Amino acid sequence: MFSPTKADMSAHVICGGLTFEGVPVELREKVAFREAQLPDALVQMKTMLNLSEAVLVSTCNRVEYFGATTQPDYAAAAWPDFLRRFHAVSEDFSHLSFQMCGPSCVEHLYAVASGLKSMVIGETEVLGQLKDAYQVAQSHGQTGKWLNRLFQSSFAAAKSVRTNTAITRGHVSVGSVSVELAEKIFGDLRKCRVMVIGAGDTSEKTARSLLGHGVHSILVANRTYERAAALAVALRGEAVHWEEWEDHATNVDIMISSTSAPHYVLTQDKLALLLKRRERRPLFLIDLAVPRDFEPSINLLDDVFLYDIDDLQSIAQTHLRERQTEITRSMEILKPHVERYMEWAGRQTSESDSSGGSRGPVSA
Amino acid sequence: MHDRLWLFLATLGYLASAGWGLYALGSRRELANRGTFFLIAGAFVFHTVFLHQRGEAIQHCPITNLFETLAFFSWSLVLTYLVVGPTYRMSILGAFTAPIVFLINFFALAAASQIDLPSSVPHLGWQLELHATLALMGLGVLGVAALAGVAYLIQERQLKRHVLTTWFYSLPNVGRLERVQQLVLFWGFAIFSAGSVLGFFIPHHGPDDWVKIVWSAAVWALYAALVIVLALGRLSHKKTALISVAGYVFILLTFWGINSLSEAHVFPHEG
């Protein structure tokens, strides 16, 4: 229930909480909110922190609140107590929590939404998490004009950063770099057939990344057929006997290898013979094994693209560095968005003041 | 307005397009590629106005001297780009097309500036116009195939060397580049072949123009061999791109010389 009062006309937007930057996961996990807990937590938090509006964001990397209040200092002081009480823990989070108010808070949310404050700079998952958190708060009537405007504008600001910078460009994990390279070689992956040689964890993750991008089919070959069969089931693929993998290799476009063989599984001479039996189309080889499974000179063959684990990790690191260099440019792009919000907030306050405090929302 | 001014404006437009295209390649901004396309399209309008006015003035397809031939040749290259670019989402090829077209037009304006309207154009009928138009159009289409080949080689080199520059993200994937290059190569060869064959049916007096015939036959044989081994699947994508680019470099380097030496393909000029 909302009713207008004079007190809320000069409401501050505030935020605070715990992030991966200053709080270890052992502590963050103690105060993380499950989705089902959020409606109740929002009600309790609004009361304890004396907020007129509230949004609670709980992800694996951060537990943060956003609110509108006339008493920012009171809310900041009450936040650690709220965490302690709600989660029934004894830790004191007051020295671990950050607190922000006004333009700093607005800038913080916009930066979080843009992925600038994520563990992996530029990741876009956090934007979806913010949208979900806002959706929960809004659907339970915990937001009003201040936070509605703040969150909606943060989504627009994040879009602007993504469009105008390279903050999301380039992948930063071995799996996603492999997918990116495959897309640059083949374009559409839906026609690509993948073969996984060896049933290692990294090759499974890489195969899963490719599967997530719609590759046509996956074959798994391993010295132990049972392991190949188990991985094939997990990847919705087909297992082949170790002795037959070379025959099947003539029909695949991407080969991922991570065997523990002490020698090369595939040499240049052997591949040259395979290529003669193969249609003329590119072959992408991903060698995740140490020692390597594919002879490096294979890369000299036309239409064959060979990447080992160091190549992939090096590209991922380069992308990460490039993303970090985009942070300054991204913050510049966010500035006018922050200013626009603050101007709007200023107009709301002055309009409310001149109308005798009849417009602002405040929690019952 | 003197018709040359239109070509001058078009050439300036292609220069601007080349600069913008280079920026677009390194900018990592999707919208920048569209800028290249629209700049080239704008310059193409001026280019077309020039050819139209020149055609009106001589009552003939404007391919009566080296100046006009170069302008028509570059025009057909741009026309092919304007069709291929949006059709296959290859607008980025404009970054490669614009500099080549600028250089051809610049050469036409600078080196061939002394050549102007022909004083007498013998009426040789539609066969001559169709022969020359198709042959030049074919060369223009083969030019775009070569430019797609250049883009392929750049992208392939980056993938092979594991050095991913900003161009890596701007250029299309090698699969699409290879498909477009081959498709355009087939079309270019077909159009050039049709134009060349038509040349044998043009009624003419005097000795045969052996310089042009031998040159055309050499170009045709090169591309015929390329197309045949491609169709048979005997050549790697890299070698296909290399031969396509090398073939076109040969055309660009010899085209003006052959046309200068070719007596039957030159009309008397004013002034």
C-alpha cells in the first residue's frame, strides 16, 4: 500500500551489499538469497532499512540491495543487521559491505548492468540477473517511480555500452573461444560434425559449448569404450570404438582431443592421408592435451586450423585484457545516462516540493 | 556540368569510402560497415551519371577509349559489389573495393586525361556493344571475386597464425568468404566467357586484333582452369583465393597496356 507524504519527496536512491571483490565466497554463500526467499526478504528489508522501495540482487558474485529512502545512513547501518537476522548468522558484515547514495549508486547500478563490475568483465549474464531481481520486486509491489526509472534506465545504459564498445567482444574461456573460432571458420555450426577424442573434462566442456551452439552431431572416441559411451550419452552423441576413429574422422569438421597418450595421436602424414579421403572443406582441430595429441606441423596443411590449449588460453587472456581497456570508455558512455537520471530525479523532487508533496510514493 | 566532373566527384567519393572502410575494419562497430556501403553507393550514383552523360554525348556505350573503358570497368566492379554486399551480408568488402576503384578512376582521370571524346565512332551494331559490355562486366565481377579472395586470405592467415586482430572480428567467417568468392568467380567467368565469345561474331574489316585476342584467351584460360579444378574439388580454398587474386592482379597490371596496343579497340579522338 502506498500513500504520499512530504517526507519521501527528497528520497535518495541508495545501494549497498557484498561483492566478490571484497568478500570471499565462504561468507557470501551464507547470506545469499534463494529466489523463493526474495518476496519475504524484500518485505523485511524494507521495514528494517526504512526503505520506500526495494530491490534485492543475489547472484553467485554479489548480494546487493537497492532502495529509495529519506534516511540513507540509517539504511546503511541497518543492512548488516538485516543480513544477520534474516539468515540467522553471527558474522558481522558491517565492515565488508559497501554503501552508496545518489549519483554514485546510479553509476554503480549502470556499471553492474553493463558487466563492468563483474568477475569476468563484460559478461552479460548479470544483466539478466538484474532484470530478474527487478521483476520479482516489481511484481510484489516493492518498487515505485524511483527504482522503476533507475532499473529501466540501467537496462538502456547497458545496451548502449554493449553496442558502442567492445566490452562484450571476444570470449574469455577455452570453451567459448573454441566456439568463436569455429564460427569464424564455418559460420553456421548447425552443419558441423564434431569428434571428441579422449574423455577429459576440458574436452567435454568444449564439446558442450559447441553443442550449445547447435552443432549437427558429436562422436566420442576413447581407448576405454565404456567411458566414450558415457560421455556420448552426456553429450547426446554417439560413441565409436578407438580402432575406428580415423575412419569416422573423414566426416567430421571439428576434432577435440584430450587423451593422455605420450605421443602424437594424429601426425601430419596421417592427416594428409585422411584429407585425401575427405571432401574439400575446412577442418578445425582443438588439441587440449598435454603432451599434445596433434603434431604441430599439421597447421601447415591447407584448410586445416590447429589450436592447442596455450593458443586458446592466450586468446582468452587477450580478450580479457581488451575488455579491461574498454572500461574507461564504457564509463564515459554511462555518464550522460547517470546525468539524465539525476536530472529526472531532481525534477521529481522540485515538482513534488512545489505541489506540496502530493506525488511521491512511500511505503505504508 | 562537364561530364568528367561527375567522375571526379565519384572518385572523391570512393576515396572517402576507402578511408571510412579502413576505419570500419578496425572500429569493431557493426554500423560502420553500413557507412562504407552507403558512401560507395553515393559515389556510384555520380559514376553512373558520368557514364550516362558520356553515353549520350557519343551515342554509344562509353567504352570507346581507355579513359571510358577504365571508368566502365570500375563501374562494373562497384555494381557487382553493390549486389553482392547486401545479398551475402558482405558490406565489409567495400573496404577492399573502394581503394581499387579509386585507383582505377584516378588512373583514368590522370594518365588518360589527354584522351577525350572520339571524333568518329564507327557504327558496328549491338554485337560490339554487348561484347564489350559483357567482357568488362565479367572482369568487374571477377574483381569482386578477387577482393573476396583477399579478405579470405587475410582471415585465413589470422586463423592459421593464431593472431586475432580487430580485422578478425570485422571480416566475415572464412566459410562465407570462400562460398561467395567461388560463386562470384563462376558468375564472372560465365559473363566474361559470353562477352569474349560474342567478339568472334562482330563483323569487322582489316586484320584481327591478335594482341587483344591472345590476352583475352590467356585470361579466359586461366579462369577456365581455376573454375574446372574448383568444380572437381581438387584445389584448397587458400590456393583458389591465391590464384583468383593473382589472376586479377595480372588483369589490372596489363589491362591498360593491352588496350593501348590493341589497334582494333581504339577509335580516333578529337583534339
